[in-house]
Amino acid sequence: MNLTHHFLIAMPSLQDPNFARTVTYVFAHDEDGAMGLVINRPAGFDLGTVLEQAGVEAGSGARDGSARQLPVMEGGPVMKERGFVLHRPAGEWEHALVVEGEDIAVAMSRDILDALVAGRGPRDVLVALGYAGWGPGQLEHEVLQNAWLSGPADLDIVFEAPFDDRWALAARGLGVELHRLSRQSGRA
């Protein structure tokens, strides 16, 4: 099972405060483990706050004319002080991981922030602090324990859907209505 470029959709029974009611985009999964970004949990501040702390000069940028206004997500409980920019198209940034077989990447370097500020960044971006990580076999075990639904990622949900709707939309894309599922987990 390789869940790269898939969504992990928290089941209603998943009560871990780091992941309850989340959708995580998995950008890397192999025998060494998995990494992903939670895409539906705003941190409560914008990129401008992060840019100020990083010492990046202000400028005009993406979408609404100001990269500084892009919301920042709580990407996961690992390395919460580290920034990640999920973006398409996959560009040539200093420290970027291109998702195999896809035109999407995760950048982890200041050069993408500089490009966003200058209005030369990628057209679709999701900025996050921290990431979700699993050791070898851990994610597979959690999926088998019914903690997660998984299915192919829908980039329109990642970059366009309202944050509050992403959990239900991602599940609905798999034909699942989460409100109809029990909060109790188990196996038949």
C-alpha cells in the first residue's frame, strides 16, 4: 500500500486532538514511513506573520494581490516551527520534494517565500507549519485499525475548497457521508 498523493480522512472515531476531523495530504510514503500536511486546520494567522518572523520583506504576491494574507495551516504535530509550502506547479526551489508522478511539490526553503512575496511564486499554494509523520508500518497499521479513510487526493479540495468543508468533501469524494458513520470504531 502506497498512499503518496492520497488523502487521509480522519474517521469520526479518531479522537487524537492532532488529527480529529482532519484531512491530511500525504506527499511521501515508502518503506521508511510517511509524511503529510493537514490541509483543513487554519493556525489562526497569515503568512505575513510568518514572513515578519523570518525577516522576509513585504511585497505583492499570489491570489488576492498579497501573499502576506495567505492563511497558514497547522500542518501537523512534528516540527511545528518549520514551514512547508505545498504548491503546484512543481517548481525549482532549493529544498523541494516533488510528489512522484504528479505536478505538485512541497518546498521547505526561503526562496519560495521570496518568490511569493515578489509575485513570482506558484499559482496554487498551501502554507503550513509542521507536518504529520509516521514511522515504518505505522500508517498502514492505523489504516487497518480504521482510524483513517484513504483515497486519491483531489487538488481542488487542497487549494480551493473552504477549510471547514474539506473533511466532508474529501470523504464524499470516496462516496462516504461522515455524518452517517458511528463515532465508535470496531471490526465486523
